[in-house]
Amino acid sequence: MDEVARQDWKFVKVDPDPDFSPQHNRRVIDEVIKESDALSRERRREFAEGLGERASALASFISAVNLGGKSESAEKYFGKKFLKHLKGEDKIAERQSKDGLKIVNNKGKVIRKPYEVTVR
């Protein structure tokens, strides 16, 4: 009880839980760490792939402009839909739609339902 403040003693169990298993606890912790590491690796890989796509697209646009291409506007070169994709607006819309909120305008009309992706 040295590490627990005196006013918190009433919350500390003196008798341990009879069903507690340190081996099970360690196994669960190891599983969670393993799953978390795998998810982190997957997200890093997805980010790197997206970054590579953007860098490649930017390089092609810059080389086209340098070679005297007709369009100096990125929107004209890529098109509105692909430019939004390169900016990541589709990912933002997907994440926002997963928040589970229903969006209603001032007239009461439902603009977006929960888990509905709204990419234009």
C-alpha cells in the first residue's frame, strides 16, 4: 500500500480476484500489442502508397508544364474528380461519414446518414 495514496485505499481490493490468471492477462496483452503493430504497419503501408501516387502525379504534371503542355492548371490537367482524390478529400469524407452522426439541414432534411460516404 506504499504506492497508493491513503485516501484511495478504499478503492484497492485487499483480496485478489480468484479467477485472475496472470498467464491469461499476459496472453491478452501480447495479442493486443501484436494486432496494434499489424494495424500500424498496414496504415503506414497505405500512407506510403498514397504518397507515392501523389508524388508520381505531381511529377507528371510538372514535367508536362515544363515541356510546354497546354494546361497550366492542375484542375484542367487531372480533372476535378482525380484532383480531389489526390488532395485526399475522398478519404476525409469517408472518415467523416464513419462518425455515426446524422447531418440535418435547417429545414429538417437529412443531408447525410450515419456511415454514408459522400464523395462527389
